[in-house]
Amino acid sequence: MTHNEQNQTPEVDENRLIAERREKLHALRGQGEAFPNDFRVTADAATLLERFGDAERWDQETLESHDEQYRLAGRILSRRIMGKASFVHIQDSSGARIQLYLRRDDLPEGVYQAFKQWDIGDIVGVTGTLMRTRTGELSIQASDLKLLTKSLRPLPEKWHGLSDQETRYRQRYVDLIVNPEVRDTFVRRSLIIRAIRHFFDDQGFLEVETPMMHHIPGGATARPFVTHHNALDLDLYLRVAPELHLKRLLVGGLEKVYEINRNFRNEGVSTRHNPEFTMLEFYWAHADYNDLIRLTQSLFNQLIDDLPGVSGGRVEYQGEIIDFSGDYDRIEVVDAVIEHYDELSREDIKDADKLRAVCRKHDIHAEDGWGWGRLLMELFEAGVERRLIQPTFVTQYPIEVSPLSRRNEKDPDFADRFELIIAGREIANGFSELNDPEDQAERFQAQVEARDAGDAEAMHFDQDYIRALEYGMPPAAGEGIGIDRLVMLLTDSASIRDVLLFPYLRPEATE
RNA sequence: GGGCCGUUAGCUCAAUGGUAGAGCAGUAGGCUUUUAACCUAUUGGUUGAAGGUUCGAGUCCUUCACGGCCCA
């Protein structure tokens, strides 16, 4: 028995197709270097198709006189062998597919014979000139061809491709090879994140990195993952949010900071939740939540405008047209709830018994220990949130559910906080920051009491954070934007798994 | 956590409780402008796992695993 059960057992799914390819590989080993790395490309498929794609301007005659040699490397996706000539489609690093025309007599001695033994999935290097076929497809007429990597496993079928969701997520590398739209999604994700960085850099924010491993989890109400440091014999938590560290930086005088990084929350997995996910958080001294709203709106206006394929700030998401242009609607939580629940009036809002009764009436989950603030939010989430399709800033959240936010000066039971709701989902959450160390200590204490009463998501008391506030944190505002959910919106993806290269899945059953 | 659906050849899918099949891929042969190339022949299965019912189970029942969708 192996002493490391985590490591995979040897391959057991070796089938006949793989065995045949393995034999071809063994033959290759006998003929010299089987995995050469001396082929260098001079062109890529997308660029050639872009530049020479116009069939009128670049007809066969013009291409012949162009007479330039190109070297491309890519994976064979399909083959049509017609005796002493063949057509092959390869897909290269650009993601585009280009056809090769191979004629025995154009290639060095023996190359064509060797090629006929190669397989779909093999990676090849081709040297040749451009041509246009009788049916008008821009192709490369090969003068040389080299096998760069032998593929041992057959690719999914050329026509139906790979559609099994589980295999697509588990073997994303195969999904990326055969489903071009998957590649497009992740290219777009990268563009979005780059644009966000660019925006914040432009606004004078400093990108920082704060710890992923915390002694005291904090910054969000969520269950953390626990891990263990062996040498120090110490339990550590994977961070649920970077908030408290970023605000320590405000104390330290880094007054405009942002971080784009992973958070980890120990909760269920669904089409909207992955145990690890990417969050943007940014903090801005001498600004309040109204400044954040303005900044967020300009971020979204600009981001969506610059995105390829978007016009007029409109994006289609799952059949709904979402308009990101202009100013977004604003509504206070209380107004939204009163509007939606006829039986509630403004005077009832701080009446927990009344709210609890309304929850019961609408079959909304409510726990005994919850105060009016928490109940109000349950009513909001159950009845209102999913109806907010167009971007909407929902403002003024109860203090009970906002343990790190600054109190509203007119009604200290509420926080100067907002969430940006789009397509019925929370996309951003921001607020004026609480920088009163004594108030913060009391709020931590309330969280600890909730923990003791059984709320596993409640926060811990972070003494060092209080100490930092006691040195004085400048008045500030801060915000978090869920990158995965944003990318879902902007790639029309129904599931968070479709915007994560390697979404979390349970381990595959072994044997 | 609950409900519904799914898991059959490498891939995509069929198969009234009664002989497990097709297309693509593969293999062998033919074909020097094809493009889901074509023509001929042909290989390939622990039907997710384990039990049960039955003369007989891919199909019915139970449990489990994994996945999808919805709900909390």
C-alpha cells in the first residue's frame, strides 16, 4: 500500500484507444526526441485570418504572389485524408482554427507517411505559405510539418463536442480545447479584472495584498475554514474578507487602497456560491458612502462601455436587458419593504414582533434571537431583492446587520450603507466606515454574544483591530464588489461555475 | 439540508422487463482542393457502485457515489 492515500492510484481507465496512441508514442521514442521543444512560431491563426481573411482582396493569385512563409503551432482538431493529400484543422494559441493543406509531394521525404499515423489532439508545428482553397477558405500550404506533442487521450467528438457538465468542470483543459465560448468567457473575465485595476490605479488607489491566513476571522459574517500551522502548532482561519486589514492600512496612512483577491467561506455550494471566490475591496479615506455610490457608478459606466461587444451600456443577462448607462435608481431598505408589504407601515419597522408576524405570514424563515434589523433584511431579501433587475442602490441598512458601518447621524439604528443590486443579486456592498473605537468594541461584543447564542456566522472580537482604531482611523468609506458575480452578469453566465476555471467539485470516486 | 432529474462504447445519444445498438472517433484498405469529406470492411460494453424483486433487469425496488436544476 502506498503511504500517501491522497496521491492518485495508477491509471485504471487505460482503454484501447489510449493504448494504441501509447504504442505510437513508444515508436516515436525509438526515432529520436519524442517531445521536441525547438520549433518556434512566427505567426498565429487569429492574426492571419484577420489580415488575409478578405477573400476578394486576398484571392488565390494575390496570396501566391505574397509568398511569405509562416510557422504556426497548434493542436489537430480534425483531419480529412484523401490519399496523397490531406486537409487538417489546427487550433493554436490564439484560439482560432486554421486549415492546413498537406500534399505528400510538397513535404520532405517521409513526413506525409508519418503524418498519417498522427492523431486528432496531437500538437504539430507547420511551416508553409498562405493559399485559398477552391471553396475559398484561407489555408496554409505546408512545406514542412513536425509532431511537437503526442496526445494519448482522444478528444471528444468533433460535432457534438463535450457537453457533460461534470466532465467540463473537472477536465476544464478539455472544455477549453473543444468549446471556444469557454475560452471567450475567461478572456473576458481577464479583461474585466484588468479594467477594474486600471480604473482604481487611475483614481490614485494603491493595490495591496493582505493576509489570507487569519488568527481571528473577521470582516464579514460567515463561517470560516480552519487550517493548521504545523511548526507553530496553531489553528488558522482562511480569511472570509480582507476588510479589517485594509482598514488597518487606513490607520497607517495608506488612505486609498484596494485588493482583488480570494475569500473563503465555509458554506453551501450552488450556482451562486463557490467556497473560494474573488472579491474586490477598496477603502477611501475622507469619503463617505455617497462618494462611493458616485465612484461605483462611474466604474460601472466605464467598465461596461469599454467591454467588447457592448453598445449603449446595455447587456443581456439570461433574457433580461440590463442598462448600465446613466444614473442608477436609489431606494432605502425601509421604503422598499413598506412598498412591497402592504401590511407594514413606517411605524412598524422597529417592531420585531410585527415583523416576525409578517415573516410567518409569508413563510419567511426567522429565528428567535433576531432583532427587527435582521428581520427587516429577511423581508427585503425574500420579497424585494429578486425583483430589482436594473442596477439599483439600496441604502440605509439596519445597524444590527452592519457591525462595521458608521451610524446614520439622523437615525443611529441605521447605517450609512448601500448595496448595489443588479439582476436580483447583490453585486456590491459599501458603507461609511465606523472609526469610533468604543462603538466598534461594543459591536464586536454584540457579535460575540450572538456567537455564544449559537450564530456560527457571527464575528469574533478583534482586539488588535480595536487597538488600531484607537490610534485613529481617518473618516472613510469602503466597498466590496463580488468579481465572480459581476463576471457572470457580463458574460451572461447562469452559474458561478461557468466563470471559475476550476469550480469546486467533490472528489471523483476512486475505483 | 430538502425536492426533482440524470449517470449506457473515448465523445454524443438510442434501446415495451426478453439477443445492449447508432453516429462520430479508432483500426485496415482506396482516394493529390476537402471541410460534419467520401467509398469498402471492421474493432470496441463490469449499462456509476452495491444489494433486492423476477424464469429473465440498462429498464422495477432499496441504499450509496457523483453531477445538474430548483428550494432553504
